[in-house]
Amino acid sequence: MSGEVILYGDMMSQPTRCIVWFCKLNKIPLKFENIQLSKGVQRTKEYKAKMPLGKVPLIEHNGFLLYERYLGATFNVAEPWWSGDLKRRAIIDQYLDWHHGGTRIAAQMIFAKVMAPAQGINVSGDQLKTSIGKLEFALDTLEKVWLKNDEFLTGAKPSVADLSAVCELMQLEMIEYDIFKNRPKLEKWYRSMSKVEHFQEVTAVFQKVSALFREKNRSKLIIEITTIKHWYIIRVISNRTKTEKAS
Ligand SMILES: N[C@@H](CCC(=O)N[C@@H](CS)C(=O)NCC(=O)O)C(=O)O
């Protein structure tokens, strides 16, 4: 492949992590441009000139711009993460199509429990209940449909579908949401995926922020997160004992 591949993203974003992981596994070198979502960089005029939706990820290769995570076809990546076999590719697409209205519901929970409180947005108890209901349904669908016959979502081998799903579900660690209760297949699958090469390095930033967030929730630790390039600088400002129960 000739020409540099640039990924505009934020390692706190699920699809960004998925692309970084996919590229590492398939030895596609990437230049990473940090678009810090918490600072609103995605909404700046300069960024929107390239990505009018104002979202990450964005992939740029020799002037070709791609808004989604579907790099496999672009770079002709082969098994197991993508496939040259049309039927297997259709099965991968079938999951990815469902993913956006299914597994991606996890993001609604993170909005309700992490982002909305940070931005002073009120999420009603009813809204929260609806999100929990949809999430539980999605998790049951993963257990009972996608993992019904095979160890991975699209067959006996993992694919970009599994990378996408793991990157999404890991967010729920932040709010200590138990996704595995009564879901043994999901748990086995998640454990297998967390042993896939590069998992630790791709999720390191997220894991660190997630651990601090959990600690903050338990102890009212006040932290400030800034980034330089794609490194997160986390500063503990003060540590007070929490008096009320975490909600
Ligand atoms: N459709 C994209 C996801 C786009 C998306 O929702 N990105 C989020 C971060 S995960 C974003 O940029 N949010 C910032 C905003 O909406 O301001 C994919 O699944 O690959």
C-alpha cells in the first residue's frame, strides 16, 4: 500500500480504538491525529471541512476520506479480520449492520451515566430505564443469537465484528455494569477477545481513564484530563471522602 494512512480520532472513542486495533493486527501503519472530543475539536471549522458530520473516526488516505470503520475492503485485508470470501464478508456485514442499533446502545448508557452528569444534562429515570432495557436486550441478543453456535460473532474465527463489539462493550466497565450475569457465552467470548494481540496497548488509555472514573465515583476524587498528542495527562486535583452513595 502506498501513501500514508491518517486516522483522526480519540482513544476514548470506541470506533477509533477498533480501527487502531484492526490496523495493528493487519500491519497497516497509521499516523494518528488526536481530535479531542471533550474539547470539542470535532466541531471546529477546520475539522468539519474534512469531516462534515463532526465525528470521529475519520480516515484519510491519498485524499480518500472514509467516515466509518470499514477499512477492510479499502485495503484488501484478508482473513481472519476481514474476508475475501463473499459469504463470510456478508456475514461480517450482517453483524456490523446490527451493531449500530444493537451493541452500540452501550453508548447511551455512558451518555446517561458519564457524559450527561459531566455536562449538567438531566437524564430522567424513565430515559435511563429505557436505555437499560435496550442494552439488556442487545446483550441477550449477543448471547443468544450472535454467539449461539460459534465462539465468535461471525464464526469460528474472530473478525472486525468482534473488534467493534469488544471496543463498544468495554465502555460499560466505567460504570461497573455487569454484562456477564447469566451470559456465559458472552463472558467466554470477551475473555478470548481480551487475549487478542494488541488489546492491552489499544485499550490502555481507556483503561486508565475508566479506572480513575470509577475511583472518582467512589471517593469523589477530582481529576482533570487533558491531552498532548494522543497521550492523556491525568491530574489529581483533590481527594475528598465521599459522603453520599454513588448513583
Ligand atoms: N459512525 C461511526 C461513529 C461516529 C461517532 O458516533 N463518533 C462519536 C465518538 S464514538 C463522536 O465523534 N462523537 C462526538 C460528537 O458527537 O460530538 C462509527 O461507528 O464508526
